[in-house]
Amino acid sequence: MMHRDRLQRLAGSLVMSSFMSVALSGVFSVLEFGISWLWLQAWGRSILIAVPIAFSLDLMFGDTLRFLSGKLAHKAASAWQR
């Protein structure tokens, strides 16, 4: 069971970090260059840089951040019900 949990965590980290890297590097590079061939080249390079960084950060801080966001959501839900 432990092996499955670890694979699920790695897959989740990879999917989330890839999505966020692609989306955010696309948005910020299109704001800088506009939609052009230059933008497409810059976006491709930035994705190659951003994905491994985002993946590493998620592996290092992801559990703590998910825990903190869960606590925040719980507090918000408790305050909402009052």
C-alpha cells in the first residue's frame, strides 16, 4: 500500500507542477512578447526550465502546503457555518 501512495503522490506532483508551469509560463511570456513565433520559442524554453523546478518544489513543500491549506479550508468552513 505504501508503494501505491508514493506513486500517487509523485504522479499528482508531476501533473500539478506540469500544468501550472505550462499555464503560468504561457501567460507571462505572452504578456511579454505577444502571440508570435518568438513567444512560442520563449514559452517552450521556459516550460523546460519551469517543470523540473516546480516538481522539485512540490516534492519539498507540497505536503506542508496541502496541510496548511486544509487547515485554512477547515477554518473557513467553520466560520461560514456560524
